Amino acid sequence: MTPEMTQAAMWSIAERHVTDIIGGCCGTTDAHIRRLAEMVEPIKGLRLSTHSIYKQTSRQVDELTSRRADKDSAAQQSDSQGVAKGHLSPSERPSFTGQKTVNDTAKDGLSQNGGQTPAPSSADAIFDAILKGKADQCVEATRAALAEGAAPQDIINGQMIRAMGEVGQRFQDGKAFVPQLLMAGRAMKAALELLKPMLAGSASTTIGRVVIGTVKGDLHDIGKNLVASMLEGSGFEVDNIGIDVPSDKFVEAVKSYHADILCMSALLTTTMTYMKDVIRAIEDAGLRDKVKIMVGGAPVSQAFAEEIGADGYSDNANEAVKVAKILLGK
């Protein structure tokens, strides 16, 4: 959109006096922002107001949220007493609400026939903590599992990788969203820090080594971090070298980390073409036959990946793990 088009589009929102902040993201320039500034402050010192109806609506939303929370609390209490009427089956409940179904309560120690069942093992607790994105709980459950004699590699393969695979599938199916995926990755990484010293020097602890970064000129971080978390949670060692990464830094990272795979991300059409420059730099350094190259990001496509000579492409974090494993023959 041109600056003028942006101003016209935003005016339809601003004139209703229902918003407090207007700004621009990727692709906007100083000219776009100047047009927005002129729109909200046409005369110096005279700004568009936020109408009182906005505050009234906000109060109504708060009241509605409060009433909904009360209903959810009552429904949860009904479930915990084992008298839920079955309006929603466990599989139909939202995945990351924190509400307990009758089956969940049984796992916590109360069986459906009224007797006691064993509490979840530490290993199960690791899996659950990652799904819920609870870093502290995941660390404590990992400590408990180690105290019970669980092998670090078994914890990684049996619980961490399985949990990240589950949350990745939920994300791909639209049953979980970016915050849940990021929180799950954070929980897994917190517990993984406990295990890394115990795994040092063991060749069987990793599927492969990955260097990942967002290319030069691009400051976007979230998608790249999602892929990094999913790769690490699936058994790869990952060196996340950040954003706005020039080609020489990619080359140096591949060399020093002895990477099996180089992953590049871009969210802008103006920066995605730099991926070709990085591949050329990898070739000039004599590393092209030593490392597989994957690319991704909103404007990137399979056709573009093939055009620039990349080995793999994925449009989401979960599929990226599958592509990486295929590239390494795992």
C-alpha cells in the first residue's frame, strides 16, 4: 500500500474513536508513518480522541470475561466431583486451558471407580509440564526423574522429544498457537540444561548440529525461534545466531559449529533474496558439500528454495523438523 492508501485505510478505524494507538510494521516507511501522524494530529496540539464509548465497551468486556470465568470455574468444579454431564467430551476441550477433565482427575490420583490410582510418574510429569509450558515444573520433574534413576537420554527421547512433537502437531492442526509453542520450547530447554552436562561427549545424544539465523536486513525473530525450539526439542543441537545475520557470520558459524544443516529465515520480500548471497558465500568457503541448507519464512516458497539452490524448505516449524531429519537420512 502507498502512504496515501494506508492513511485512507486507517482512517476508517480512527474516525470511529475506538483505538488508542496506530502504527506500522514491516514494509512501512517514514512516509507511511508521516501520513498516519498527520491523520491523528491534523493541527499541532489537536489530536483525535478516544471516545468514551470505547471505555464503556471495555467495561462490558471485563464484565463478560468475569462472568465467563465464573462459569468455567463452576464447570471445572463439576468435573472434579466426577459429575460432568458430558456436554463436551475430553477430546473436544481446548488443549491449553488448564481445565481438568474427569480423565485428568483420575490421573491425578482419583480413579473413576472411587479408588486411588498411582500419581503420574516423574517422566509423565515432564511430558505434561512441556505441553503446559511450565518451565519450573519441567525442571523439578526432570530432577525427580533423575533421582529415580532415569537415564538422561531416555528422558530426552521418551518425554521431551515426544512432548515437543505433540505440541508441534497441535500447532500444525490449529489446536495450539505461537505462545503455547514458545512456552513449550522454553520449558523443554530449561530442563535440558540439567541434562546437557551428563550428555557431554556422547555421540548418541544428537541427531545433528544446526546453525539457524534470520538473514541480513531482517529483524524478525519469532518464526526462527519457533523452528530452533522445535529442532532442539526433537534431538538436534542448535546454534541460534540471531537476526540481521550477514553472510560471513553464517559461514563462520557453520565452520566453528561443524554444522550439518544451515537454516535461514526471512519475513520480507526485500530480504529473502539475501539467502542466495549466503549460499554463494558458503560455496566460496568450500563448505557447500559439507552442509545442507534449509530456508523458510512468510514470503519464501518451495519454488524459491529450488531457484536459489537450497536443499530444503518448510512453511512451519513442525514440518521443518521432518525436513531436517530427511536431509540427514534420519
